[in-house]
Amino acid sequence: MRRGGFVLLALLVGGCSTLNQLNFLSTADEVEIGRQAAKDIERQMPMLKNEAVVAYIDSLGQALVRHSKRRDIRYHFGVVETAQVNAFALPGGWLYVNAGLIATADTEAELAGVVAHEIGHVVGRHGARQISSQYGLAVLLEVVGGGSGSSSISRQIAAQFAGIGAGLTMLKYSRDMEREADRLAVEETYAAGLDPKGISVFFEKLMALHETEPEGMDVLFTTHPPSAERIANVEAAVKALAPKSGLRADSPRFREIRAKVKALMPEIERREERQRKARERRSR
């Protein structure tokens, strides 16, 4: 019996709880799924074209990646032209930050904390593990059969991300995954010379915004629900770090980029309001 057959037998004996803990996707499969999903998302979602803003987000992201625990893949960063306060990562290293999140962050450390958190999901291969859990034996059978990222099941998985709502639902991570991404974000920001306290500060801000603007925060709170527990965990992780001088909380470059994004927000919000009203008319 092939090695894959023994794995299949063990999983059948172990049951669903075992499936939830494992990842069946190779790095190549994971990257291919992410690449296909990114193409569909960038066709269907409004992507910000401002070169200065996109270059800044890529620069910030790559600076954090250099201090991450996973550098066997290439990371790609984009900016979605929406007022929603959110960020998300696809399997294989494609990460997106919404314009609304850039505008909401008050310091570079706050923004970096969110980006580092998303990098943490990629480092932990959380997307691949969620896919393995949700597709379960369908993915495993393909692995046993010698399938690759170009196969039908991989295309089917990538297609789930084409509708962003379905894609983000797929990426609803477990509490343990969120905790791991938070911990990795603390480590990455600290190593990159950015103040990791920005993570808990931004979490507190999101919780306050959710109380005053619950509808506008629904997307972020569906996939990344900040909580008092998570804030306490981040603060404890920060306190456990060795003292380090010169940690950066902000920068003139961030303030310049944030000003550019805030100048774009009124038109983005008007466009999204028109789209919302059009959807309501169609649903009547």
C-alpha cells in the first residue's frame, strides 16, 4: 500500500477531529490555490491603483516578511478600494489591506500589527489547514492519488474565493489560529523595529468602533473578532519581550500615505453607498 493509503486509513480511524488538525496541501498546491483565487478577487473587487499607497503597503509588508518564520514563498500585497475596515490573507502568500483600514489606523505600528497578523496566518498555514478541514477526504484522496494544484479540486477551492463573502467565510479561523497569528504578529513587529503595542491599541479601537458602528464593522468582526482575552494575550506577549530601544510607533511616510487614503475616502464611500442602494432596489 502506498504511504498515502496508510495516512488515509489512520485518518478514517481518527475521525473528523484528526482532519481538523492537519494540512494535506503541499506548498505548491497552496501557492497555486492562492494564485488562482487572487486573480479572481482582483477581477471582481475594486483594487486601489494609487501607486504610492500600494508601494508603501508592499514595502511595509515585505519588511515584516523578512522577520517572519516562513520565507519559502513569495508574498504579494494589494490594497482593496473599499471603506470597510478589514484585511485578509489567501493561502500561499497573497495579502490584501482595505483602504478603510489604512484610514482608521492612527499610527504605523497599528497598521503594521494588522498586516503582521495576516502574515501570521500564512506562516501558520491556517488557510491550508482550513481548506483541508472543510474539503476533508476530497483533498486527501487527491493527495493519495497524486493530484496537483492544477487539478479540479484545487480549482474548485480557488473558485470559493472568487466570491469574497464565501472566501472570507472559508477563512473563519479557530481561536487557536487567531491566538497564534497574534503571537506571531508581536514577534514580527518587534523584530522589524516596530512597536508591537500597536496591535493591542488597534484591537481596542476596533472593539470601540464595533459598539458605535456595528454594521460597518461586520466583515472584520466575522473573520477577526478582537476580544478582551486577545488584547490581554497580546499585552502579555509584549511584556515578555526583552527591552529594546528605538521601537518605531509612527513615521512621516505612514502619515503621508494615510492622508492620501483619507482624501480618497469620501468618493469611495459615495460609490459604495450607490452600490448598496442599487442592491436594495434589485432585491425589492
